[in-house]
Amino acid sequence: MSPRPDLREYAGIYLRGLVMGAVDVIPGVSGGTIALITGIYERLIGAIGSIDPASIKHLVRGDFASLCSDIEKIDLPFLVVLLAGIGTAFLLMSGVILTLLTEHTVATYSFFLGLIIASAVAIFLEIRSPNVVTVAYLVVGAIAGYLIGSLGQFDLGHSLPVIFLTGMVALCAMILPGISGAYITLVLNQYEFMLAALRAFSLPEIVAYATGGVVGLLLFTKALKYLLATHHAAMLALLTGLMLGSSRTLWETGSAAGDMVAGGWVFFIIGLAVVGAFEYAKRRYQAGTA
């Protein structure tokens, strides 16, 4: 007996969460990129953007009718399954990714570079009737992504307010394709500190970072949800540009460890092929369900 469609759907969402969580620990790769590549980005933004902070007030007052109404507006099963995948990846796969980055730096960064370049092209091709305006947004996004990649590190200390603000900015960046939340954490000089906190399961730092992230997401995604709904083509072009521009971080980091051309071209092509295979399968599926 074949599994029910909803089980297959949630299994796919969980797997996407695993990949998002795995790449979110890499400075230079964004979980938002994976969400965009795998076709769940707008659903993710819509689900987060539908969360109403007033629900807490309804819960405190015991107004369960209003609370249930708020929950119905959220794609809650999707968010729960996706977060389960992301959390699993943080716990089980971050060590593997960090090992690959340390011992196979050129190969790993070359693979992700191919993945991102091919994905950016595929996403831009999804824009119907691109024009001068969408190309302009693409260029602006590419310039912004390139400049973000040139930021140095700031020494802000490791107090809980600083960690809260880091989480607020980093998790907002994490859902933007092309802007790595881990990279923002690195820029703010909290990356190694937070990795150590995760390994030691230091709750004050983890809670401060996560709370800042939740606050940032709730504030930011509502604006992003509105822009995607009202300026869809322009936003896709801008996000695609961010992906392309920020790829400099992957190239520069990989090049610092070795020859990205001689030592990484095979893995770059594998990254291109993975996206090509995914796009082919997606189009076949869409043609079969049309």
C-alpha cells in the first residue's frame, strides 16, 4: 500500500528542513536559498507572516475561540514539520557539515557554489515576462549581496543583549535567499561563541539568540509576505540577485583553502547537475498533474 499523499508531502517538508538546517550552519549559505530552490519559500513566508502576536493575549485571557481562529490562519502542520527537520539537522548534521568544511573545504564550497548559481538561473526563469524593471532589481540584489559579502567582523562582546540582537538580525537574514544567517553571526563575532554554546547546551545564550530570532522573524516576514504578494516578479528578481551577489563569499572562502578551479570544478558541476535534475523532476511532476 502506498503512503497517503499528506504523509509524502510532510516527508518532503521534513527533508527540506533537514537540508535547511544543515546549510544554515555554513557561513555563506542560506537556508532561505534552500527553501527557494525546493519550492517552499513563499509558503514559508506566508506561514510565518500569518502568525499574530495578539494570540498570546488571547491565550492569557482564555479567549480560546479567538486563539483557534488565529491558529487556523497559520500553516501550522507545515511549520511544525519543517522546524522538526531543521532542529534535527542542527543536532545531528552540523558536525558533519563542519567536518566537510574543515577537511574538504574546496569540494564543499564548490558544490554549494554550483548549487546556488544553477538555482539562481532556474528561479529567474520562473519570472513571467521579465522586463527592464525586473532586470534592474536583479542587478540591485546582486550588488547588495556582493557588498554584504565584503563586511568585516565587529567586536561587540558576548552579552545576552548582543546575542539577542544577533539572533534577531541573523534569523531574518536566514530566510532571505543569498544572505547567510551564519555569515551575519560571523560578522557580528558571535559564530564560534554560539557554536560553543550549542555544544555545551548553554541555555541562557541559546534562549537569547532564539528569542531574538523569533522577534525578528515576526516583524520582518509580514513585510516580506506583502512584497511577495504585491510585487512578485520584482521580489523574485531581487532575491535571485542576492543569491548571485553573495556567492562571492563561497568563492573567496573556498579559494583561501585551495584552487577552486582545479580542485573544485567536478563538485561545481555536481552542484549544477543536482539542481538540473531537481528542475527536470519538478517539471515532469507539474506536467503530469496539469
